[in-house]
Amino acid sequence: MAPETDTPRGLRLAGLLVWLLVGIPTALQGTGRLESFAVWLGGFLVFGALFAATTDGRSHPPAVATAALFAQAAAVIAITAVQCRGYEGTLLVLVAMQIGGRMPPRTGLAWVALQTLALAWAIAHHWSLRQALLLAPPYLGFQVLALLAMAALVRETRAAAELASANAELVATRELLAQTARVNERLRIAGELHDAMGHHLAALSLNLEALAQDHAVPPAPLETARALTRRVLDDVESVVDSLARHGNLDLAQALAALASAIPRPLVHIEAPSLVLSDPERAHALLRCCQEIVTNSVKHSQAANLWISIRMTDGVVELEARDDGRGAARVAAGRGLQGMRRRLEEIGGALEMKTGPGDGFQLRATLPAGTA
């Protein structure tokens, strides 16, 4: 079974409107016998309640969702058997629409074929075989159309989410690469200053010391030149040290770029003044955050994702959690396995926890120092 997919709010409201319109003729005219009307009313209300529950946007375990769909189809067959007005097959179209968002197309088409046969039996039971042969085929076509349209919508939604995730990763990586380029340029300039000007100034200072041994040179101008040379040399060393000290990577800025490019779930970043001196560790943390976001987009159906990164006693701690549907166990795919391997290579560790309805939680730690 494919991962559960939320029914868009507009389709849910339209489905509830269709449900009400289908029930109006029978509700106004009744079914003749009280017991038949009671069966019809019970089935009609059960269908509406289950449809509203399964399309409310919340996550439902696959087994529960499948049972609810089966109960909806059974309710339609029951009300058709006791009182058929010819419109009841429209409710099966709503079932087919939900199936298109929850099952692979082949499985969904088989389901639709079976519930259409059941609908034909119910029509024949209430009316005649001729009426069943007239009404069932059009409703089969409507159901197939609804199923395939919903399946296409699901594929498009997932593709858009994956594209947004990939774009967010590119934006964050670009930000980190831009910072790395600026840091490397500062370090290059610092090296040039140290190697070129520092060398010449040191040579000049030595020559001034040699001149100081010559008593023919006036001492006052010579002492001034020596003092200025020492001051310039100190200034160059100060500039070199300043450039080197500011050669850190602002990971918080890259994470902010990552979060801003994701439409759903809403990513909340808590990383106050997170600056790392080791590009390898900064890159590893960014990749971990990217993988967390990607998993949440693809699998969790979460509305919110919280990522917190802090540094305590020389250790960087990354914690993430979402409000998605969770799972019975953690299924470590290639992305999570790659995250664990990347952290372990630089002395880090990874812990994961999940549960049905509890979302997904992750905690990673790694030393903040340079490898």
C-alpha cells in the first residue's frame, strides 16, 4: 500500500456536498417501510461520518484507513439494496477518489471493479438486472476516472514536495559554499600578508639593527625608523590574526536558508550564533539537517518540524522532531544510514526514535573541534 496521502480540503468539502445531495431525494420521499428507511438512514450516516473522518487531514494507520474505506463501500451497497434512487453509485466515486490517494493504481482498480460488481448486485436486488446493467457501467467509468485523477494529483504533490526539498538543499549548500569561499579567501590574503610583507618587514628590521652598529648614522632618526618598523610588523601580524580568527562558518545562516525554502512542513530552526571553525563538521551538520527535512517532506506528513542545534562543553548537539504520523519502528533507509556513517566518521553518534502518532525524533552529537 502506498503511503497515506491527505485529501485536499476542497475535495473533502465537495465530497461532503455530494453526500448530502445524494441523500436528499430519499430523505424527502422516504423508503416506504420504516425498517428499510432505518437501514438506509444508518448506512447513509455511517458513510458520511467515515468519509469526514478519513479526509480530515490527519494521519491514519494504513490498516485503519483500509477498514474505513471498506466500511464506506459496504454502507453504499447496503443503502442501494434497500432503496435505490439511481444516485448511490456517486458515493462509490468518492470511495474511489480516496483509494487513488492511498493505494497503487493496480490494487485500486481491482477494488473499484469489485465494489462496482457489488453495486450491480444491489441495484438488481432492489430493481432488476436490466437496471443494474444500465447503471453500473457508467459508475465504473466515473470511479476509474476519480481514482486515476487522484493518483495523478498525489504524484504531482509528491514531486512538488521533493522538488522543494531539493531546492532547499541547494540553497543551503550554496550559502555554506559561499561562506567557505569567503573564509578561504580571507585565509589566502592572511597567508600572503604574512609571507610577503612580514618577510620584508622582518628583513628591514634586521638591516636597521645592523645600521645601529654604525656610529656614523644619527641615532635619533634611526631609532624612529626602527620603532616604526616594529609597529608596522605588529600591525601586519594583528591583521593576519584577525583574518584567521574570523575564518569561521555561520551554520545558522545556512540553516535559515534551508528552512525558508520549504513550504511544508514548517521548519523551525533554533541555532543561536552557531559558528564552526571546521568546514567538515559544518558540512556534516548541514547534510544531516537536509536529510531530516527530506525525510519529513517525503514520509512523515508533518505540519511542523523543529530542529535545534547547540554547543555544550565542546560538543555540538542536534535534536529534531516533527508532529507527523510516526511509525511502528525506525526504518533506516539509505539517507539515515548515510547520516549515521557521516557522523561516525568525525567522531559523532546518532539516535532515532518514533512511534505511531508520536512523530519522528532524532538526536545527533559530535565534537566541535577540528578533526
